[in-house]
Amino acid sequence: MTQPTTVRPSIHRRDEGEAFWFLGSLVTVKAAGARTRGRLTVLEFVNPPGFAPPLHRHLEEDELFYVLSGAVRFHCDGETLAAGPGDFVHLPVGLPHTFRVGPDEPLRCLQITTPSGFEDFVASTGGPAGERRLPDPPAGDVPPDPAALGEAHTRFAIEILGPPPEH
């Protein structure tokens, strides 16, 4: 990834930034590695009620979440962390983790990864959002091909370890 030599101040308004439908969620890129000299990525996620990704671990980046609205339970390395609006959660690199969004409303949060690169994983496994809303159930976008998803996990140093928690 080529980094710019000079990065200028910028602003992304609430409904600005490249948007993707990714695993049944809406993801908006707020800061990508090209704008942060590869130091971090900031994505705004809107996950549907009950959403949970598989148990996984990142081999290259720390993952941090700032909850804007909704409720979520993070499961990381044997610990459970319940979070709501205003809470900040840090999931260190290499630790197995997942989360489950509460059943009553979508989760809206900022996801920060350092170093950058997670935005490329989202772009390679999701698709452009047709609108700035959650995709239609079950996934809205075409579900990713398992072989391609597995290849993407390998390419972006993310290991899938098992299914998400039941509740």
C-alpha cells in the first residue's frame, strides 16, 4: 500500500465515507490506512440485533470498539465484557474473540484497528452498500463464497476458530 507523503486535515460527515454491506452489516470507512500512513483504520459499524461473527483472532492488529448506541457482549480470551453507549473495548492482537449484539436494537459503534488494513478485508469480502442502511435479511448482499472468505482470512491474517456464542 502506497502511503501519501503529506496528509491534510479532513472531515467525514455522518453519512460520508465509502460504505459496504459486510456480513449482514453496514460498514462506513471513516479513516483508512492511506490517510493514516498505515497506522490505523476507523470504521463505523451498524450490526443488526443478535448479530455475532465467528470466534476469531487477528494476528496483526489490535481491535478497539467505541459503542455509540445499542448493547453488545464481547467474549475475549475467556472473559465476557458487556458494553453499551459510551463504553470503549480493547481486544488485543492474538487473543480469540467474538461478540453478540443485544436482541433489542442494532449496535452502532466505531471499530478501530491498528495497524490499518481491516478496511481492505471488508472491501474484499463485502460489497458496496446500495443504501446507507442495514442490508435486507438474511445478508442483503450476496453471501461471500466460503472459499473466497477463507482465502481473505488467510491474506489478512485473521484466523477463524469456531462458531459465535449461542447468546
